[in-house]
Amino acid sequence: MSGYGTNAVQFLVEAIFDLYAMVVVLRFLMQSVRADYYNPVSQFVVKVTNPVLVPLRRLIPSVGGQDIASLVFAFGVLFLKLLLLYAIGAQGVGLAGSVVYLQNAGLVALLMLAAIELVALVINIFFFVIIVQVVLSWVSPGGHNPVASLLFSLTQPVLKPIQRFVPPIGGLDLSPVVAIIGLQLLKLLILPPLLALL
């Protein structure tokens, strides 16, 4: 396949697999925070992940109330993406501001890269969920909709501890700003050392 065609296929593979992995991780996070199961967004996530997760849970039980099968499934989706990219001759994938070259990577390196991508995905989900929640609070303050309710459930484990130390100033809640900075700092501290192991 030509480089032009490879780039197009790589884009499609990355978009489809990354979006689905994000939905699977959202399923894990929603269960961890006990988000409203009957929320329409929750129902969508459940329906698109159940065909694989229901049988997978028979093999991989929960640990400490955490749905480990969802994490294993998300890891599998990311690993399959990397295998497909390797098979089509994609040169590399971008992660944490670096390019990881696939064609020189062995199976162990691809497994490690999938795990690193999973860590990055969890951090990115919290990052973007907090941003969307802030934007929604500006657009429709006090308004209730299913998305806002779900976002609130997802962000509370991150924002609530920060709010204990950073009280509102002039009625303005600064915890999302602190959380966003903290999440970006976490990526800078965690991902480069992990990538250096490849």
C-alpha cells in the first residue's frame, strides 16, 4: 500500500479503535463512580459494550468492586489497533508529544504501548470531561440534562478532593482549572518515563 493510502487507513483505524476504547473506558469509569445506569448516555455505552463484556466477565471477575473485564477489553481494543497498524505498514503512532515507531517494535513492545495508551486514555477522558462540564455550566447554568448529570458523576472523584483545598473565590469554582493543570502535569510525569521503556 502506498504511503498516501496507508495514512488514510491509519487515520480510520486509529479513529474507530480509539473511539471504541474510549467508550469501554467510560463504561469502567461510570461503574466505578456508580453513575446513573438509566441515564440515556449510560444506556448507549452499556449497549455498545455488552456484546463483548458480558461473556468476558465470566472469565474475568471483578476485583474489589471494580470491573476489571472492562479494562482488559479496552486494553485488547488498543492492542488490536496497534497490530492492525503494524500489519498495514504504518510507521508510527503519536503519543504524549512523541512518535512511537511500530515497524521496529516487537510483540512485547506493542503490549507495553497498548498499556501506556490505556493510561493516557484514562487521563485524557478526565481532562476532556472536565472541560465539557465547565463549558456546559457556562452555556446552561443550572440546567439539567442527561449529559451534564453523567459528567458531574464522572468528575466528582477528581474535583471533590480539590474543592476541599481550593475554595470558591468570589463564587467562582477554580477546582476544574486546578484539575486540568494537574492532569496535564500527570501526563508529563508518567507517560515519558513509560515510553522510555519501549
